[in-house]
Amino acid sequence: MVNIFGSLMLALWLFLGMNRSRQNFFEASIFIIIMMGVDCIMQHAWPDVNNVWLVGWIMQWIYVFIAMWLFDIVCLSNVSAVIYSIMAGVAYYYLQLNIPALVEHLLK
């Protein structure tokens, strides 16, 4: 459920932020902090903070930062903004699903 909420939130954040000046570093950081909080609330537990957890959230932050940065470059019309937002949201969903396996493979 957190994965679906996160991908929907990213897609809306990108689309609703169209045609405004954006601070990508700051907004990506705020987005990831919000997602960490939502993840803790939905799981009703504090996270097990270790290397896998840290690298996983750093990889998600990098993805969100790049998605926000490319949004300003790629999206010149409303149609391209909708398509890009949906694609970025779906890709973020699959990233969240596969992040534990990716990080485990990366750290071995």
C-alpha cells in the first residue's frame, strides 16, 4: 500500500509542480522524508535502520531527484507532463517493490 501511495504522490507532485520554479534538491529531500514518515505510520513500527535501509532510501532519493530534474527539461506541454508523471510514478512503484533485492545485491 505504501508503494502505491508513494508512486501516486510522486506523479501528482510532478504534474502539479508544472510551470513553476523548482528546487529539485530540496523537494526531493522533502518528498523522501514524507515517504519515510508515511512508511513508518503504515507499518506501525520504527524502521530497522541498517545499511540496506540507508542505501535503499538513498537510491530512492536519487531517482526522485533525477525525475524532478528531467521533468523541467522534458515536459513542455500538458500532455507530455501527464505522460511523464505517469511513467515516473509507475517506475517509482517498481523501484520500491524491487529496492530490497537491488540493495542486497549491491551490498554483497
